[in-house]
Amino acid sequence: MQTIQAADLQRQLSALSHMIIQQHTPVRVVSQETENMVVLSEQDYLGLQETLYLLSNPHNAERLRQAREEPLEQAVQWVHLKTELPV
């Protein structure tokens, strides 16, 4: 994660925006006057929120843990699954 000084944030915002949004790279902003912060894209933030929501249910958390342990070759591909779902 890249770290910049809070005083440099505004000056570097345009370049940082591309990195944060297009490359999904969060940026740590440090300050001697206030608390530090992390800047990330809205898409990444919403993804984190969804992950936290899914993991907040113990049953979901266990199913996700099991899925991560399953070999990728055994996973069902979305292309095949979506044709089997009712419309």
C-alpha cells in the first residue's frame, strides 16, 4: 500500500485517483495533526462491506471457508451455472 503525507493529497489527487480506482490500490494518508486514513475506491469499499456482511453470519462464513479450500478445478463455472438457473 502506498503511503503519502496528508499535505500532499490534494496535489497528487489526480494521479492517485487513477491508481485507486483503476488498479484497486488503496492509499494510506498519514498526518501528524490528525488520525491516519486509507483512501479506496467506492467499488472496493462496497466489496469490503459485502464481505463483512457475509462473514458476520457463522453459517455463511463456514460455507465460504469450505469453498476456499475446494480445488478450483472442482468449482462450477458461472457460464454453466447461469444457464441452469430459472429466469
